[in-house]
Amino acid sequence: MTEMLITGQCNCGEVRHQSPGPVTRQGICRCPACVRMTGALESPNIGVAPGNLEIVAGMPKAFKHPTSNEMCNSGAFHICPTCGSPLYWTDAGNTEIAVFVGTLDDTGLLAGE
């Protein structure tokens, strides 16, 4: 996929992130952890390579489920400490970053839009 500057933020604007890309994948997660974290039945997300996501304002708080071994609960959700918006997820080995599409400033850059 092509490289572009991908920017986004939480609902209150305290935490901002950006990535030069490329988008490594586009997907929708329906696991119980993502459903509960986002409050939606489907959680659209894009993949970016570790090291390609930069926090440019604020500092997200990492949340790890203390007991579950479900796929998404084995990693960490990164949320705004002020408004609670889920921003992105990292797997336990920090080999994958899934950025929640709802945080993006321009969702039109995604395929199919």
C-alpha cells in the first residue's frame, strides 16, 4: 500500500498520533475485548508497523486486561487518560499496531471510500 501521513486524535484532542505509513492492513475486529473497548459490534482498524506510530501530543494510557488470554486481551489498548477514547492496540510482543479508524482525521484515505 502507498505511504502517506496518517494523523488522528482522541475525542477531546489531548492525545494526537501520526504515522508516515504505509498501512499494512485494513481489518475489522469482532473479538469481545474490542467490542467492549470500543462499544461497537465491530472495530475497524488499520495496521501500521511498530516504530511507525508517533505520539505527537499527550500521552495515552496503556490498559491490559489482567486475566484474559483472548487475542486482543493479550496485548494492550492505548486510551486517552482524559476522555477514555481508545486510540490503538499493540500485541503482547509489540510486533503489531492496530489503529482504530474512528480516531483518524481523514478516513477517506482508506480503500473503498
